Amino acid sequence: MSTLPRVLTVAGSDSGGGAGVQADLKVFVAHNVYGLCAITAITAQNTLGIKKTHILPPQVVGEQIEAVTTDIGVDSVKTGMLGTGETIRVVAEKVEKHKLQNLVVDPVMLATTGAELLGGDGIEVLADELIPLAKIVTPNIREAEKLAGLSINSVSDMARAAKEMCETLGVEAVLVTGWRHGRRAKR
């Protein structure tokens, strides 16, 4: 067995390879860590956008986490597209059951194209059950606006939203992404 740090990504599969599990695993290799995955959804997508999404049953997501955690072990976890509140609950249960450390939550709610990737009660469950377990949360500007309940129009607004999320959601740290060269990144 490798002595490399073991990092589990819990996210959707991007057939175009530019996001989700595929992108995470590429980053893990570049940083010399052993990548593990639990796939939450399968997407038919390319550089032009998401054509179709199929959310996997939450039980299957939980079984994938259980399989790698009980055999290989996990040193850190990074979440991406979780898709539903029920899947988020399963992920949070597994994080608590296995006392998984170093949880990074990327609260994927919308695709770059604007397509909704987290439906139903997902945002509420994310805020109440998974984010409080995280070491850091990495929302983009639109996600930070939803989670903090604030409008973001400047870098100082980003800092204010991050502080608000730390105080209200119980997370240790927040990194709001999406500001480029003195202005908000294009939507």
C-alpha cells in the first residue's frame, strides 16, 4: 500500500474531463497524493455545457465511501457536486461514522452555464449537516451569496460573506472564489 496521503473526492463524473471527479483526480496526481473517489452523478457534458445529468442513488454513494474508507483508508475528503439533500445526508453520516478529517466542501450548486446542480432541500441540508463538519468551504460568489444571504459586489463583500458563513454555519474557514483582476468573474 502506498504511503502517499489518501484523498477521497465525492463528486460527479464529468465526461469532458474538465470538472468533477476527473479534475480532482488530476489535481491529486499533480500534488503527489493517492486519489480515491465516490461518484455522486454521471454527466454528459463537454466544454459547451451539461447535456444530461443522472444522479446516483444516495445508498450507492454511501457504499462507495464505505468501501474505500474501510479498506484503503482516507486522510482527507473533498466534496463537489452532491446533487441532492439525501446524498448530502449520507456523505455527512459517513464523515461522522468514520471520523474523517480534513473535509473540504465545495458547495457545487450551479454549473458555470447556470444549470442547477443541487435541488430540493439540498442547500439547507448542506448548510445544516455537512458544512459544520468541514475544515474549509470553497464557494464561488453565487454560492457564497446563497449561503451567507448577502449580495457580493466587491472583494470586501467576499470577506464579509466568508466571515458570515464562519459565524453562522460553524465552519472553520471559508475561501470565496471568483474575483478576477479587480472585478467579479463573468457568469
